[in-house]
Amino acid sequence: TDRYAVMGNPIAHSKSPRIHALFAAQTGQDLVYEAILVEPGGFAAAADAFRAAGGRGLNITVPFKQDAWVYADRLSARAERAGAVNTLVFGTDDVLGDNTDGLGLVNDLERNLGCSIAERRVLVLGAGGAVRGVLQPLLAAAPASLTIANRTAATAAELALMFGDLGRVYGGGLDILDGKRFDLVINATAAGLTDEVPPLPDDLLADGAWCYDMVYGDRPTAFVRWAHAHGAAHAVDGLGMLVEQAAGSFRLWRGVEPATAPVLAALRAG
Ligand code: ATR
């Protein structure tokens, strides 16, 4: 039986053990997956210990994705650029770091929800680690433009510069949104964690617009409620992204593709 785990802090409420157990049952893979609480500053030691005990791979969540990026011996191109790693693969001679968050977001939007990104005006709210993790796959989906708006203008402008070679990327403060309209708005601010929404113009959404909250919850999130109140045609939370990023990790570790729809349905059912 191969061992995997997710490391983070906090970790008690992580849905990853359940998701990977469902993937394993569905594909007949012999593995166990646990959640491990790691103290700040303790990531490398915890990862070393897990590997020494025969662990085959890890998922990494807040606040250790940058530590995992440093820890990896080798990085995928998308992880390199993201500056963050959510998946470690323990090989016989080295440790590969990858990041499946962006792929998870794009797969949930395009495959599961039928929201095409190509040629759409896309707005990303926030400019933290969660945003860096998804920009390359989002830009690879060829939006007409990608605007990053953040409470702190400078960090959004910096991200726009860093990713500007991959497409038409703009960045700035929330004030750059005045008078603009978007077809797809993705919330990646930590404001959602406290059930708040950044201050947004009332006429932000184009006809038929999609709103996607990278946060998820048992009730509609603050951003999903904002979206419905401001004319969004579709507003969804990020539970599907969570399942899709997990599927990306599972594929890297096991070389098989799990079906995500039944797993998402099981999570939605509680
Ligand atoms: P994460 O890894 O989740 O992205 P982060 O790197 O701390 O976490 O980034 C948090 C993001 O949420 C930032 O874009 C932050 O804005 P600032 O760069 O201005 O700090 C944004 N954020 C957090 N709380 C917010 C709030 N109450 N309103 C608006 N934006 C908020």
C-alpha cells in the first residue's frame, strides 16, 4: 500500500483525504492518504520524515506551497512560474514539484461547467499566491484579455509584468475596473475566507457573464451572492476546482485518470 498525504496548517477540515480515497476506490489503486498538520517552519523536516517512512507523494496547502517549491529538486514549467507547488512526487532519486491548481481551475470551468475561456474578457480578483498558481494555465486557454485587480495595486501590476509574455495581461488596483465589463470574473482574494467581497463596481458584469469563486463553502459564498445580485448568468464556488486539482495530482502519482464528476457529486451531497 503506497502512502500519500496533504500537509498544511490548519488541515483538520481538508477534503483531500476523502477525495483521494474515492479516486483510489474508483480506479482500484492500492493507496492510503492522510492529512498531516505541520507547524510553521516545519515543512522540510515533515516532508523528509514522510519520505523516509516510505511516502510516495504529497499535496501541499496553505501556508506551505512556497516551502514546497523550495523543497523540490526539480520543477515543472508551470510550478516554476507559479512560485508555488501543490504536488510533490517522491521518485527514487529526486523530488518533482508540480502545481495542478491552474489546471484544476481551467478544467472545472471548461470541461465541467462548459464555460469557455478563449476570447473572453477575464478578470481575476486578488494577486496573492492563489493567483500566481493559476495564471499560466488561464493564459494558455487564450482569453481575449486577462485583468488582475487587487486591493494593493502594485502586486497586481507586478504579476501582469511577470506573465505578460503569455498573453494580454493588465494589472492594477480595483479602481482600474471603473467602466470596464468582463465575461468571466474569478475571485481569488482571501476576503472570501471571511465572507467578504472586495468593493466592485455595480456594472462589472457583461451580459451572460460567469462568476467563479475559488473559495467554497456549505452555503453560497459572499462572492457568489454578490454575483447573483449583480446580474451574473452563472455563479459557482470552487469545490470543482478542488476536485480537479486533486485529479491532477492523482494522475501524476498513479498514471491513471479518475472520474471527477461522481466525486464532486458526493462532496456536494455532504
Ligand atoms: P493566497 O495564497 O490565498 O492568495 P495571499 O498571498 O495572502 O493568499 O493573498 C491574499 C489576496 O487576497 C491578496 O490579493 C489580498 O490583497 P492585498 O494584496 O491587497 O493584501 C487579498 N485580500 C485579502 N483580504 C482582502 C480584503 N478584505 N479585501 C480585498 N482583498 C483582500
